[in-house]
Amino acid sequence: MPNSFYLTLAVLLGIAAIANGAFMLIAPESWYLAVPGVTTTGSFNQHFVRDIGLIFLLLGGAFLLGAARPHLRILLWATPSVWLAGHALFAADGGLGLT
């Protein structure tokens, strides 16, 4: 695939992560109620939602900075990718069954 595809994907992931993180920080209870499946994971905890919102801001920033700085791209794209993959494993229908 062309390099522009990966750059576009990184920018889109970065924007989406930053938008999600900002939503979590600005309106944590609205985010909790709006995202399908979140309410089934436990009661609302504003501190926890905002902590994860900060993580999403950092992940989004890493994707965007990696798009702008090719020499740092592997580290800046690998770090949020690993976190998001782990998050997906634990979030999907009980994840690894460790709950």
C-alpha cells in the first residue's frame, strides 16, 4: 500500500482518539451513557473516565506526531497501537476471560 494510505490512517486515528479523549474529559457522564456497552462494565466513575480520556489524548497525539516526524514514526505509532490492541482484547465481550 502506498505510504499516503498509512499517513492518512494515522491522521484519522489521531483525530478520532483526540475527539474521544476530549469528549471523555469534557462530558464524562454523557460519554459513559453514549458509548454502547460501557454501562454494562460497571457504575459510572468520573475519575476513571477522565483518566482514560487523558490516555486517548496522548494516543491521538502520538499518531499525529508520528505522521509529522518520520524518524520517530515506529515508536510513536507502535505505542498507541499496542495499547489500543490490549484495550480491545480486554473490552470485547469479556476479552481474555480474565474478568
